[in-house]
Amino acid sequence: MLNEVSLADSDGQIIEQFDVKGAKANKYFQSKKEVNFSVKKLKKGIYYVRIKMGQKLDNQRVVISK
């Protein structure tokens, strides 16, 4: 089960935390297995998407270049 999805900057500061809790959110994320978000407001640089599922934690690096 998906527990947490967040976006952090290169310093590790959480920029955005996505609501993945609750019946409606869990139903959506479990069926779609995707999270969409806009990067329009972000400065160019390196960011990390943190995904926590149960006891597993995965960090994916994202590079924004405008």
C-alpha cells in the first residue's frame, strides 16, 4: 500500500507532500500507480521524489531544466 509521496529539493527540504492517504486517494493511487504534478513553479535544479510503500522507500532523482 502506498504510504507517502513527496517532492524534495537537493538540500532534502520537502517542497510538496501529496495526499495519498484515505480511501479515495488510496483507491486512485493503487489503480493508476502514478502521481502527476506541475513543475512550472520550480526553479531549475535537482529534486527528489520520495515514494514510500509499506516498509520500502524509493527516491527518484528528477532534473528540471527550463
